[in-house]
Amino acid sequence: MEIEGIKVKINIGEYRFSDHAVKRMIKRSIDRAEIEDAVLSGEIIEEYPDDKYSPSCLIYGRTKSGRHLHVQLSLPPAVVVITAYDPDKSEWIDYKVRRPKE
């Protein structure tokens, strides 16, 4: 899975937010610019080819202010932000690899 196609869509504003993403972003105080920063600086850390509605992926990136974010979105041609959150250090190694369950 390539991130470049996603970055192109984000750069030209050809993406949208799911209702779920909007609710979570409000609750977590994440704004649109932070989503764009995280995706444009980010990398795919997990892939979900069999996701419920369409293939998606999880991107780890940092905002211009240095905030670590995870953004799950569907793949081109229709890029939809599914959710976004601050990764919990107790669940992630370097924000990129899930810690093994104990």
C-alpha cells in the first residue's frame, strides 16, 4: 500500500470526514490542519484491506506543533478520514508498533 496517493488527495483537498471522525475530533480537540499535517508527514503503520466499508489504513504522523497522531482513512480514489486519535504510549512502541498484549 502506498501513501503517496493519499498525500496527493490530502494536498488538493479531495477528501472528507466521516461523521464518526468529526465526533471524535471534537471530543479529542483535533482540527483539520492537524489531520493534514499528520498525514502529509506520516507513514502507513497498519493496513486493513478487508475493512468494513472499504480498504483502509492507519497512518502515524506528527503535526507542525509536534503532536503525535494516528489517522485511519480509506484508500483512494475516495479518501475518507474514519477516525483520529492521540496514540497511547502504553499501547504503542514509538507510536508505530502495537505492544504485545499481556
